[in-house]
Amino acid sequence: MEQVWANRAASAEAAIMQRHVRRLWYLPGTQLGVVGWPATNAERHFARWDYWWQAHLLDCLVDAEIRDPDVVRRSIIERQIRGHRVRNFGRWTNSYYDDMAWLALALERSGRFVGIARPGALTTLGDQILDAWVPEDGGGIPWRKQDQFFNAPANGPAGIFLARCGPLRRAQQMADWIDETLIDPETYLVFDGIKSGSLSRAQYTYCQGVVLGLEVELAARTADPRHSARVHRLVAAVWDHMAPGGVLVGAGGGDGGLFAAITARYLTLVATALPGASAADEQARSTARRLVLSSANTAWDNRKIVEGLPLFAAFWDREAQIPQLPSSDVAERDLSVQLAGWMLMEAAHTLS
């Protein structure tokens, strides 16, 4: 199956490159992903560009380079990084800590796996994450600057970055804060966040994914058994409550288009990096693998083919809809939804 998944991932990559990726403002040495296909004129000129979607595009390019090293793709990765900074007006940072954490994770992986490193960017982004820690205000780190909403989508990826790049102790503090504050005592799923002592009880797939990623990184780097135990509990909760028929639930278009794929990325990390040889460790790895491969097979079966390339559904257990016009409200038009399909195919390839 390895070659089958490699072919599927390559097709998903080709679809993104053909439909979405183009030069930023006609500047040489740049590129970004156009946020819609078919695109409006404003989208083609990057009036809207979605900082965090672009970070996931970079992460998917790193996945592809690991799968199939290629000198051309390396230049594409360079262009994506440069385009991101240029479109962000020469800065790496913005006002959203979750956005910055996603870019930090993608840049760290680019350096580690591809050799295209931006150490200055990682220092800048890492300092932003560290300075945002405010336990005296009830956090955690907030989701954006000048805000008091502390949530899993910011603390999860920020914690993963700190677990990989340091300081490890802060990553553990973030994991402990999530476990003490945001875990549903009935389902053991992760709540969205908390503000002024009031819980946002929404439970999104990607909240589960980033917490899994954080706890796996800590389980692999410490001798503390609490991290593996949390992974066991959360993988089981995702299976029980967020994957009917073994397929991760979708969240439509827009930002929600990426939610399930982020979960698949970190379930893949569970399957490949969770240490230990206990029955509970084996069960968590096996369940994570089943969730990713079942989701990927279903998403592939429900794709549509447009000009020889796949178009993925916003909900992997339903047939994809083909957007006909730039004004279409079909979720499959969104870059986020198509990136999710690509990310899922790369995850399945990793497990094959």
C-alpha cells in the first residue's frame, strides 16, 4: 500500500499546486496559496490570504518533501516561506498566538527535515509564545493579544513547539493547564477554551489533535507516565465521540476545513512516536492508525476528479461537491478543505 498512498498524496499535492498556488503580487521568488478555487479577482491578488492556512500549506510541502525529496520542491518551500513574510509586511508575527504557533511548527519542521531553516524566525515566534504565558490571569496563553480567552487551539500547538524546541518545562505546564482546565469529565474530550472562569464547551476535532500532539511529544521526552496516560484516554475519546464509523467528523469550510486533518496529523504522531510497550500503548497506537487510514480511504473514495486531479470533500464521509463559480458557497472551494485532503493523504502514506 505504500506506493498507493504515495500516488494519492502526490495527486493531492498536484491539485493544490495547479489550482491554488501562484506568485505573490508578481514578485519573483514568492508564492502563496490562493484561498479559493475558482478564485475571485481579490483572492487571486491576495487581498485575503489567511496566515494560518499558509502555515499548513508549508507543513504539507514539508510532508511531501519527506515522502519524495525533490530539488524543485525545495525551491517551492523557499518561495512559500518568503511569500509568507512578504505578504505579512516583512514580519513573522501577527496578533494571534495560534497562528504564530502554526507557522513556528511548520518552519521548525522545514529546518529539521528539509534543511531550509529560519532560526531567527523561530526565535522571534518562540519569544512571543513564551511571553504570552499568564497563569495569574487564568492561562495558559490567550488566543490573541490583548484578550483573555485561553484556549486549546493556541496552547496545543504552542506547547508542541516548545516541547520540540524548549523550554520543555513550559510545555509541560501548558499540558497540565489544559488537563486541569479544559477536559470534559464525562467524555474526556477537550473543551475549546475558558474566559473569566466560564468554559466554552464546544468540542472541535482539532482541539483533540493538538493536545494529542503535545502529550505525545512530552511522553517521548520525559519519564513522566501521566503524558502517555492522557494520550490513551484521549485517543479512546476521539474514537468514541468524534469518528462515527471510524471516520473523523468534518467541520465544513473556512477554518473548520482544516480541523479533522490536524487531528489526523497528530493521530499519526501517536501511531509512530508514542513510546511504551504496554497494552494501553499498543491500543492507542493501533486505534490512532485505524482512525487515520479509515478516514483517508473514505475521503479518497468520496473525492471528485476535476481535470484529472482530486477534489476532496469538506466532510470525508460524503461525496465532494464541485464548486462552479467564484461566488459559490460550496465548502470544497476553500483552500483549507483541499489542504486537509492533502494532509490526510500524507498522513496515510506515513503510516503505510
